[in-house]
Amino acid sequence: MTYHNLLFVLAAVFAVWAVMAKKLLTSAIMLASLSAAVSLIFFDFGAPWAGVFELSVCAGLITVLFIGAVSLIRAEEEKHPENRTRFYALPLAVAIFAIAAWFYLPAFFDELATGRQMAAGGGTIGLALWDLRRPDMLGQVLMLAAGVFVIKSVFPRRTENK
Amino acid sequence: MSTFAMEWYLIAIIIFTGFYCMLASRSIVRQLIGLEIVSKAAMLSVISAGALTDNLVYAQALIITMIVIEVVVVAAGLALLVKNFRLHGSADIWKLDSLKG
């Protein structure tokens, strides 16, 4: 098995671990590990910019957000734990899915790959982001503004009712 | 079997794990974790398709956009969780019906 496929298997293992972990904190940490594995895959593909973003934003910022939320609700979660029977069935479900999909999916994906159209290649990420896809940048700024607006509207300033 | 087919097969397993988490759990945090797993698998499929067609530059630009959207979705979801938890003391999605208009 190549290093490349090994990273994909590692990502799948971290995903299953994140779902199966009993404590939410472990889940959040395993999600960060999954992000780190995904960013390693990006680097392996030769996509360093996506890898850096993935590592800093997904493995960093989102993990901090998750850990902050989990620390708030942890006491309640420990008092009323979720029924975990369905999670214990996950490895079995994944194994059944993997075996069943082995007979159909790879052949389908091979067929999908034959219809590809090769691009010219080349270019730089700066060219793609700033020149060719400039409306995307505007969309991202608007998206961030929408996020700030959601936080602002979910947590309004408390005013006294007179 | 080509490398592309093998990659997408493993991506399908990761997506299945994320969907299973979202179906099986009632906790908002676990729902968001499932969503994160699915979006990671979607990103992997985008970069894999980009590598297949020798179009990594555009794939990276798309992934950066996806990451920004993902952060906003998670921040909004966790903000709803914190608000709902303060109001009702619960992180159960079945008790989110008080938010309906």
C-alpha cells in the first residue's frame, strides 16, 4: 500500500474514531487529527495552499470553537449521556458498506475517470484567486459578513424592557 | 483499479461514516462533527478530481472557498447550540423545536 492510500485510510480511521469516541472532547480532537490527515493528503497531491488553509483553519480554528462549545455543555452531557448502542454498530456498518461497495464503486469510478477532460494545467494560485476568480473572493467576504451577522443576531445585546 | 478509483472508494467510506454520525446521534455537537466529516470528504473528492484532470490550481481555489463556508456554518451551528443550551439546558436536536417561528 502506498503512502498516499495509507493517508486516506488514516483519515477514514480518524473519522470513525471521531464518531465512536465516548467523550465529545475526544471527538473534537479526533476531528482535528482528521483535518491534519486531510491536509497531509493535500500536500501529497501537490496542493500546498489548500493544505495550509486546512491545517490552520480547520485543524486550528474549528477545533478551538468545538472545544469551547464542548466545555460549556460537558457537565450536562455527563449527567445525561446519549444512548451509545448505535455508535457501537458503526464499525460493523462501515465494514458491510465497504465490502458491498467494493464490488460496484471502483468500477463505476473507473468508468467516471474515462470521461475526464484534461485541463491546460499550469497557472498559479494567486492568478486563480485574484484574477480569474475574483467574484469568488467577493463571495467569501460576503460569506464571512453573513457569519458575523448570524453571531450578532443570535446573541443580541440585552435591553431592559420598560 | 486506478488510483483515482481507490481514492474515491476510501472517500465514499469517509462520507458514509459522516452520514451515519448525523443519522445516529441526537446531540448538536455530533451532528456538526458528522457534517465536518462529510465536508472533509467532499474536499478530498474535489482535490482528487483536480489532480485527475491536471487542474489543481482551480481545485485549490474552490477548496479555500469551501473552507471559509465551512467555518461560517460551524460557527453559526455552535452559536445556535450555545444559545439553545442557555435557554433550555439541553444540546438535543429534538428539543430545538422551540426555535420554530
